[in-house]
Amino acid sequence: MAGGLHVQGLQKRFGDVVALRGINLEVPTGELVGFLGPNGAGKTTTMRGILGLVAMDAGSVTWNGSPITIDDRRHVGYMPQERGLYPRMKVHEHIAYIGRLAGLDRSTADQRASYWAERVGLADRVDDLIQELSTGNQQRVQLAVALVHEPNLMILDEPFAGLDPVAVATLTDIMTEQVERGVSVVFSSHQLDLVQDVAEQVTIVAAGETKATGTVTELRNRSPKRLLEIRWAGPEPDWSPPGANREPGRDGVTRFVVAAETDASALIAQAATAGEVAAVSYQPPGLDEVFLELVGA
């Protein structure tokens, strides 16, 4: 990988607990990568290792082809899963303060704080104390804090947690804008339908190991299953393809899980002899089902 973040073979043990067994993660320049895994998979430990907040036992972290340095980390925007805010500071004051810590002069920090407070939807709350904000609005502040110094790399740990649909749309737009600016963005999330819509690349981890990486389309196509949905124009016939698993469907729609190597054309032809077919869908399973295949239910 020519540029961006490259994580190779990270290992970490906390006493008798092995948190990371060999995590690999790539976040190319100007790309949005979803970092997925069940609770306890090692996502947060990996993120903290990239930031230097946790010392790794083995493995490497490079930025643009060289070992990541303290100076590189000054240009990282980090949004932790747990609240990392000072509750008795005001919104504008807090964002500007973090900007100053990141090296901005007072005037620039104030200007950026005003801009990002408005951008995340908190222009009317800039004089409110952090502790007076809802969970979702505190999450908005954390996003502004992660962006105030215009980072080259963004590491977002469960950024959508606690956000309403409007805030989710705002955050998605901002992440897309940052990628277009050339920022490398990696985020974790349990909202896999959202990840499927916004992420260019996905890395799935479980039990401290990387299980799969690739585009959403690639991961879906690697599945050994395919989903066949048939909408019937008339009564639903008592028909199933040989060897298929029938799943609950919507009214007038029958859903089957078949092997990936199944001849779709032959299946559709068979269905047409069993009943009147109005519409057919044949595709790989969604990212949520692929995730369960890889990490187990």
C-alpha cells in the first residue's frame, strides 16, 4: 500500500487474557474503512494501539510507509467509544481548547470551533455545558473535537452510537467529505446496514484475529450462499428448489437459501413451472449475514 495506515500482526496480552492475536488492517489514503467485529473482538484495543495509548507486544503500525511517529499521531482525529469530554466546559470552549492542544493558535482554534459546532448541528448550544447535553449531542461534540485540527487520519470508535437519524446523516456526510479531502477514515460500528451503505472497504475481526478484508461486494460474493426471493403473481405454490433452505418471507414472497454454485437460471425456470412468477431476486447475502458466517452467531 503506497500511502495511508498499515497495521500488521498486532498482538497484545493483558495478563492471562489475549486481546489481540494478530490483527491486520489497512486504511489507504482517502478511503473509508469499516472495522467490524463482535464485542471483545479487539477493535478498541487495536485503535488504541495505533494511537500509542496501549503498548503492543508485537506487530507494526506504519503511516505512509514509515513507522508511525508522535508527530504523525498529532494529526490523527480520534473519537473514542467512551465519552472523552470535560463535562463542566462549554461546547465552543471545549472544541477550541482541544484545537489549542493540537497546536492551533487561539484565533484559528476559535474560528474552527465555531465552524465545526455549526457543522455538527450545535450552533445554538455553543454556550451550554457539556454535562447539560444529551448523549447524542455529546457525541456531536466528540466529532467536532476529532475534526477541529483537520487531521490526516480519523479513527472513530462506534461514532454512530446514540445518534438520531438526522445526526447519522450529518456524520455520514462529514465522513464522506473528509475522504474526498484525502483523509484516511476507519470506523467501527455494529450497524452493519449502515456500514454496507457507506464503507468502501471492510475488515472483520473476531477473537483478536482478522477474519476477512475486502470491499463489501467482495465479501458478500465470497459467501458460500445465495438468496433467492420469488414474488408470486398468484397463489404461493408448495415448491422448493432441491437442497434449498426455505426461510420466512413477506406476503407473496418466498425466500430460499441456496449454494453459491447453484444455476440461477435453472432455478427460475423450475419456479415458473410451479407457479406464476412476478419478480425474482438472486443475490449474495447482506453484510450482516456474511458477518455472522465469519464470526459465528
